[in-house]
Amino acid sequence: MGCSGLTVAEVVVRLPKTLGTATTVGEACAALQRTHVHMLLLTDAGRLVGTLLRSDLPSGASGAEPALKYAVLRGRTVSPDLDAEEARRLLVNRGERRRAVVRDDGELLGLLCLKRRLNGFCSDADVTARAADGVLVIES
């Protein structure tokens, strides 16, 4: 998938799986066990309130603790208006593959998912195809 001339809004996975603010560390750990899940999106009424990577959850954390306690926003979001190729380079340069796409007011628009080969982005069609194969990988 080429991304020349496109914006992030045009390449975003629009319906990523989200979790609520009451998600526990245990639930977050279970969700992050899936091979293709790299980032969890914690939302409240359509607004992104935090993201979680495996590395955000300390090994000594109680499974009953709120996962939101360890969630991060800074450096994990991108504007829908950003040039998609610029976003791809940003992710590659930082060794990342995921960024939440949010409006200035915090509304979650989707998840920017860089493909494993780092040459383009996962699409809604990719996610649908994986789900049809019995693999629930919204966060691909």
C-alpha cells in the first residue's frame, strides 16, 4: 500500500477494538497475550484516555489494579491530518508500529497500524479478512 499523498485519516483502521477505563491489569495482560495485539486503547465515551503496551505494565502489578494507572498518552497519538508518509517515517524512525489517531479534542478516530514490512499500513479490509479467518486481530 503506497501512502504518498494520503493523510493519516485515509489510512487509519477505523474500528479498532477498545477497552473501557475499568479494565484491570489482568484483563489488559490477557488482551496483550495475542500475537498481533501491540497496543490497547482505553476509552471513555469515544475519547482516548490512555494506551497500553506490554512494557507499560510492571511485572509486580496486581491483576486487580486498574490498568489506566499505567496508561500513556504522550507520544502515542497522531493527528488525522498528518501526511501518511510522514507518519510512516516517524513510526519507522522510532521503532514503533502503532499510534492512536485522535482529534484535537481527544476523540478517537482509529488506530494507525504499520505493516510488519514497514512499507504501508494495515487497512480495515486486512482486519476484516483476519477476522473472517477466525483470527480476532483488530489491533493487528
